[in-house]
Amino acid sequence: MERIEQTRDKAIAVGVQLNQAPGFRASMEELRSLAEACELEVAGEVTQKAEKIVTATYMGSGKLKELKETMAACEAGIAIFNDELSPSQIRNLEAELDCRVIDRTLLILDIFASRAQTREAKLQVEVARLQYMLPRLVGLREALGRQGGGAGLKNRGSGETKLELDRRRIEDRVAALQADLEKLTARRQVQRSQRRKNEIPVVCLVGYTNAGKSSLMNAIIRKVDPGSDKEVLAKDMLFATLETSVRSIALPSRRSFLLADTVGFVSQLPHHLIKAFRSTLEEVTNADLLLHVVDCSDPERAKRIEVTNGTLRELGAGDIPSLYVYNKADLAEDMSYPAEADGGICLSAREGAGIDELLGLIGSRIFTDDKTCEVLIPFAQGRLVSYFRENAVIHAMSHEENGTRLEMTCREADYEKYRSLFASASPS
């Protein structure tokens, strides 16, 4: 399937608001943003309020006539629809409007195709695009209806139509791509198993696209490891991140966790993409804690939260503990930050304000086995002093007649493991 040409072609945005559904205006604005990300210039807009979508042509005949006149007046050659269209709707609309018809799903698929960098992401996007294309082959009309021998293909006979050959070729290609993806998935599962074996907690960044997940990850990295080269790509654009990036984060408490940045969500995210990216998004389903990043300056933030939570439920991650991170507080009016609020924290990743507080909340959520205690370690067990200095937070240390006294916060498992070797021990 050919990608949308990056030529700044003029387009008209088209949408139907069903039963006065709220959020329609924001959805149309998002459609414009998606079009801009595909290098298309939205020159106009045609909308309709209706109780249901017209099965054959998406919208009524009167609105189609208005759309055709608007396209002519704006010299636009593309109509972009704010829903996923059926193959018959695309065919009928192209015949009626005599222009190229693009739906919301194709726009998102095209953005993913342009953003994919790693081999896995490219394979996942291609699978999704081919699965989207498969039922729409008939939309190519007469060119695919011709009889053909199909040299080099597993042809069942000269009577097989080109449409059937193309469909079988796509199915074979999808099967080959999925086989390659399974190998990469197996490798990712081995990595996850190793993390579990090492008992390293995983914290995953999730949220609506362009909420600032990658910027937040970079702010955390700069806080715990300033000057490092571990930062990830962060841009003010839709779907800047497709690949899952994982970084090790060491807290002042000497405890570490893995922080994973994932692809952002969007309303009406194509099910082809969710299915194709399932292996990547499994990082979410295996997390110990989700950081649900919200752009608190977005007037539609409640809707964005709802979309993200719905996608998480679809992935099977709806029951994983979440911590809401209200980012971009510096852009919101009358908002104090950093401050805890609504089951989370308000902060600004751009300014680095609230990162210490966030790390404290993360630590309290994932490290529930910490124990604050006071112990006396005999001089004969001096190795334990070195161990706890490396693996615990020492609040106070003093040397006494019978050994070294430590006031510290350590893992409860470590405390129980070495308790019999202490000269004395008590909770602080």
C-alpha cells in the first residue's frame, strides 16, 4: 500500500457528530493535527450532526454535495474522514467525490510508518498496514479485477483474478512478518524473565500521545544521572515515540527500578495497530506500576484519561496500580506545582519541577518491603557493614565497644537474612 504523499496537498476534514456526542470538536481538531503530521494542509472542514452514519456513503447526500463544492472552492484533492471507513464507503465516496478518500485509521497508520525506526517497529507497522489494506483491495476497482497469471506467485490457475492473487500475496506477507515478529517477541520475553529473576521492579510510562512521557523520562534521567547519554527522543509532535525504551533508575535509597517509555495512545487507535504492537505493549502488562502521564494544560484531559484507561483495559492492564502524573503544569492556568493532587502529582518535566517528589512517590509504591531499623554488628561480621553501606540507606553510624551500630533503611529480606548475625537489633 502506497503511503500518503508528502506534498502538502490540500485536504478537507470531514466528520459526523452522532447524537450530540461530546468531544466532537476536540476530535476534529485532533484530525487536523493528524493530517498536519502527514504533511497535508487542511484547507476546510465539513461536518454534520446525525443520529447514525449513512451505511453507503458515511453522510447524507446533501452534505456530500456541500463537501464536493467546498473541495472545488478550496482546490482540495483529498477528503479526510474522522472515522474508519468501510471498503464500500471508500469506494462509493471516491466515485461520488472523484477524489482521494482517506480515513482516520490510514492517517494514524501513515504517521506510525514515518516514525518507525527499529526493525521491530517497522515490522509491526507493516503488518498493521497490510491488515488494513486486505479488505479494501476491492476499492482499487477495475485494475484488480483483471485475470492474470501472476508469474512467480503460487498461482492456482490462469483463471484466478488479480484481486485474489493480491489478497493471497498480502496474506503470505503478513504470515512471514508475524513469524519474524514472534522471534523478536521471544527475545523480549527472555529479557523480561531475566528482570523478574533479578527482582527488578518495572515502572511503565503510559498516556495520551504528546502528553510528555518521553520528556518526563528524560527529566528523571537528568535528575538521577546528570550528563548521561541515556536520554530518549522527545519532541512536541504526535507519536514521536514508537519504540519501547527502558532505562535503569537508581533512587537515593540505593534501590533501583526499570523505567519504560511506550507508544502514546490516541482516540480511535486502530485495532490493527494495537494487535500488531501487542508484543511491544506487553511491557505495560508486565509492569509493577504505571505512571499515567496527563497533559494538565489540555482542556480535554478528562477525555484523554478515559481513552488511555480504555486502551489499558483492552491490553489487559486495567488492574495494574497507577500513579497519575499531571505534566505541563507550567502551561496550565492557576495551578500550583509541584503538589500532590487527585491520586497523583502535578509537575513540570520541562522545568524539572516535582521530579524529586515523583521519585519519592514511586519508591513508596514499588518498594513496600523497606524496613527502618537500628542494628549492632559485631566487629567479626564487618563484611555486613560494607554490604549495608552499599545496599541500604545509612542514617547514622557509630563504633562501640561491641561492634558498629547502624541506623538504616534496608530491605526487609536483608534484615531477616542477617538478623541472626547482629549483636542486637530493633525497629527504629
